[in-house]
Amino acid sequence: MLAPAMPAPGGNGLAMRLNLFLQALTRIADVDLVVAPLFGPLRMDAIDCSKDTGLRVHVIDMARAVDTHFGLLMRVIDPPARADAFARFGKPSLAARIAPKAFEQVPDEIKTRRYDIIHAARSYLAPLSLEFCGKNLQRRRPLLTLDLDEDDGRVFDGLAGLAARHGNRSDQRWLTLEANAFRRLVDAVVPAFDRVWVASPTDAARLRSRFHSPGIRVFPNTVAGSPALRRSDARRMLLFVGSLGYEPNRDAVEWLLRDIWPKLRHVSNLELRIAGGGAPERLRRLAGQRGATMLGWVQDLDRHLRAATMMIAPIRVGAGTRIKVLESAMQGVPIVTTPLGAEGLGLSPKHHIWLAEDAVAFAATITYALANAAERRRRANLARSYVASRFRLQHNVARLAQQLLDGV
């Protein structure tokens, strides 16, 4: 299995998605996990590498993996000239950080081992996966599987649209180039894989219209099943959860602090907590408003979920599905989000959650929900039952393991 971060049962959506596939793979085979840490230092204690698991882990040194050409173009000082060079380069910047020379760092015992399955997590690791397959010395070709998770091109299209709305033409151009590069990458690699998964039915429909491939499948994001938290609804506290190193989450928090939170000043004793590491300085400044607190990375999220009156997810761009929404529903926390924030999950705006599309509607929906405790409890209970029946990790690992076995 090739992964861009360390799988973990919690912490962020990427780690949890990786953990789902790792659990399914270790259920059916001994696994070599090769991690290219694209998003920062690894927590090696996040997974069980004991002998009994049949799991071996190798970490690629990213300082030695970056494409030299990409490194040079990023040193170009003039933004338009740098964008021109990036356009000619043609690959997404994340894929450029996993150059072919990254393969040289993998021990020979992994390069030459006979594998039944080679699995890549995310589009930008697909080329490295194909190199493994090509260099793997065996008579029978392994099953090649790929988890795209989400439509990266769609994510960057959304970010480019936001940049255009804010009048930032330079960022708009760069983000559009990223979107186009991701589409070219997906077009090039998807036909080579036997199984390709995404988390959202919406993304799956878009991919099937491009490839007409029966190998494209939906496998949902999952959350660990646990007893509902004993929650106190006595205070008024709104909670946002999400890594602020991820641009769609940064945009959501900026929109929340700039346009939604000021419209809630009339609500007495209301508190806002924002949980997630990687916040840039502009967000920390915005969070200086009265009643708002930037928590940073939170180790014990349950404590904040217990105290939350509602979880809010004002997501305006992105693809895939939001694990933060599933986690909150599983813990019995009422949810206000956007249609995009709930996309692909099947949660009903009449029975499970509240949806709002603009800042005025978002603030008005929060105000209404705060004033109606019985309705909050009704929707939270129904959402928890719904998520527990469809998205529980324990129920889905065996199903995914069977899908992996189907082609072996």
C-alpha cells in the first residue's frame, strides 16, 4: 500500500480514509506500507506494527524525492513567469513531490517482493504505484487498485472560482492549472487500474461519464462506532472541526468568521470554537473576535463535542464527503452545513441536519436551531441512527476486504 500520510483511526479525514483501506488489506494479507509524507511529520504510534499484524512500514525521505524540474520552477520570482513554467510542467504540484527517484529509496526487498495487490491512495501516488508494478519481478501481474477518495480537479476548480470572486487573478490562474493537471493525471492513470474507488456517488458519476469503466466504485468514508457521548446542551457553543492546512477548510473558516459569525452578535452568550491545526495568520487574526476561540490541533476532540450545542461546517468548495459531518452525527451532535458539506452522505435536511447556502441563511438557521432544543435532539438522534447503520467502520472493513479480494 502506498500512502501520502500515516493511516490513523482519528485525527483527520485523510488519515481515517487511509486507515479504512489499511484495515481491509491487513485483514486479507501481509502488508508493506510505503508512506510518502506529503503533509508533514508522521505519528509512528498511530498504527500497530507488531509482528502479529503482518504490517511492515517504510517511509520515503521527501527531501530526496522532489522533482528537480519542479523545484527549479518554484524558484522563479515573477508569478506570471512561474505560472507559465508550471503550465509547461503539466503535473499537479503534489505529484511533482513524488518524482520517479522516490522509487530508488524503497528497499530492494520491497521492490522485488511478489505482490498480489498493489494499492495506491490518491491520484498523485498512482504513478509510483505503476512503477512498482512495472519493476515488480513476477510472472503474474498483481491486482492494481487506486483510491482517489475525491475528484481533485473539482476541488481546485472550486478554489479557482473563489480566487476569481475575490479578484485574485494570479491565484485563480495557478489553481486552474492545478485543476487541469489533476484531470490529465487521472485521465492517464485510471485506465491502468483494475479497481478505482471514490467516497462520493457524485464524484463516481463524473468519473464514469469520462471513462465508462465498471472498475469505478463508491466506497464511503467511515467512522468508528462508539456509544453516544453524554452531552450537555446547557451552554451555547458552536464547533468547527477540520484541518486548516486544507484549503477548503481554510475557506470555510474565513467565510464563517468574516460573514457568518458577525451576524450572530445578537445571540447572547454564544461561543465559537475552531478545532484544527495549520491555521494561517489571517485566520488567527480573524478569530480575535469576541466569543471566538482558535483551538489549534485538538487531541481530545470528544471533550469539545460533548460541550457543543451544534457542529457547523460552512463548506463552499471541495469534493468527496466530509468525515467531520459523519463524526459529529455519530456522536449525537446537531449539524448545520451547506449542500456541498452534506453531499454524498444521504443526510436529509428535513430529518437529520440543517442546510444553508449563503451567510444570511446560515446565521438564520443557526439562530433557529439554537432556539429549538427539542428539534435539535430529534435531528441528532435520527442522524446518529442513520450514520451508525451505513458508515460504521466496523461494518465496512469486511465489505471492502471482499471487494479487494474479488479480482485476486
